Amino acid sequence: MKFTLEPLGDNSIIIELGDDISREIQQKVKKVSSFFEECSLDWIIETVPGFTTVAVFYDPLKIETTTLPYETVCEELTRLLEGLSVDQDGEPRIVEIPVCYGGEFGPDLEEVAEHNGIIPEEVIDIHSNGEYIVYMIGFAPGFPYIGGMSEKIAAPRRKNPRLKIPAGSVGIAGKQTGVYPIETPGGWQLIGRTPRKLFLPDGDTPSLLQAGDQIKFVPISQEEFLKMKEDEK
């Protein structure tokens, strides 16, 4: 497995696993991140996966070394990574996300359609039939950056971001799609909303979605949305 190590601040190192955002690199990121999370190394504080990287935060005071802690950590990370197999473990988890498209839930649906020279129904059909993968969680608690969206419905971010976007809003920004897990400002084009809760602060795992998950968007009616929303309470 090819990788490079670079310093990130006083107590962290970036493991760079590739240059391109792809499914193959994402699998490596997931494998490396999971490996270090499960390691019983008391000097590792936290690992944070990105699109092509894994950041490892460490406690310099717990590093036994006669040189700089950074150098010792680099040596240890290199030793561990060189012995790590990147073969994929089993099939990825598939998560269905029901979405009520358009109307008050997707105020930018028509704009996305117009930008691409198609009708709103085609946007819904293309979006809900895509093959998606969660590359990383970031920006806001539980926010999934989801790749695999068709270029046929790609659209730029809004020139004027909204100050409040409702939780569950499904958006498009460039060639990516994502779901806002909490109410927050944002500039993505909103095409629908899901009744599912993506941020579960009281759960053992606060984020419903994890890097590596495969996503299936399922169109639902407004009536179905309201019923599912009530059941989520």
C-alpha cells in the first residue's frame, strides 16, 4: 500500500493514501481509519478520515523516545501500515434514505433541472437511481459527503447561502450530493428532504451513516414523509 506521512500541527500526522477521490481510495481510508481505531495504542487520541487521508492525533507525552515524538510516531505508523492488508472486508452496508422531492422540501429542484436542461421529474429519477458511496463525514455532525452522482444533475452551490436549512434536507453541490443532519446554514441546492434522523447524539454511534456506506435514495410522497417523521419521534 502506497502512503506518505506529513506533520499536521504539533501532535498529529496526516496519512495521505492517494490523490484522487475514488471508491478504491475510500476503501483504503476506511481500512486504515478502522485499524487505528481498534488498535490498543494509548498514544493515539483520535483518527479522522477524509476523502484521501487519515489524520492521526497523538499524545506526545505518552511516546517513549530518545528523539522527537513526531519521528517515533512516523516510524511506528510506517511499520504498522506496511503490514496492513487493504483487501476489502465483506460487503459494504447499504442504507436506504427515503426522500420527498420538490415542493417546500426541495425548493431548488426546478433550478437544478433548468441548469441541466431537463425537467424536475428527470432530476428525481436520476438522483434516486444513482449508485452512491459515503466518502467522509464532516462539515456538521453526521453530514455525509456522498459521491457517485450523475453529472447530468450536477449544479453549482447557491450564490447566496441560506441562513437556515432544515434537518434532513437533501442537497446538491457540484458533482456531490449530501444530507443536512441538523439545522444549519448552507449553500447546497436543495432538492428534497428525508424524515430519517442522521445525527443521533444519544446513540452509541452519533452518525447514522459512516464512510464506506452505500446509499440508496428512495422517493416518497409528502404523506409518507409526514408518517415516517412522526414514527421517528
